Amino acid sequence: MGELEGFPKVFEIIFTNKEIFNKAWITFKKLLQRGLSFTDCVLISLANEYNLSIMTFDEGFKGLANIIN
């Protein structure tokens, strides 16, 4: 995880690395029928890797990560 100067400490910037990218690509290919974008799959991979929750009303995320709606 990284930090950018000028951003409040309330937020932490998480950069996508090769491992997350590859997990997201595998997820994207498996879930084409759900209509999730590759960006959605990156978010799912990051949430699962770092034990984070995703704030969304999108039903497509159900069962794939911790969801707050």
C-alpha cells in the first residue's frame, strides 16, 4: 500500500500489482456472464486480498467480496 503527499491520512492508496492484476483477470474471465467490468474485478481482488469491504448497490458484487450498501 502506498501514500501520496497531500491526501488526508483517512484514506490509504492501494496500488494494483502484478499479482492483483492476474487475480482480477482470472475473475473477469470467470464472471463474464455477470456483466462485471475488469475494474470491478480489480476492486474485488483488492478487497479480498486486503480484507476490505466494497461500498456499492451493484448486485453483481454479491457473494464475491464483503459488501456495504
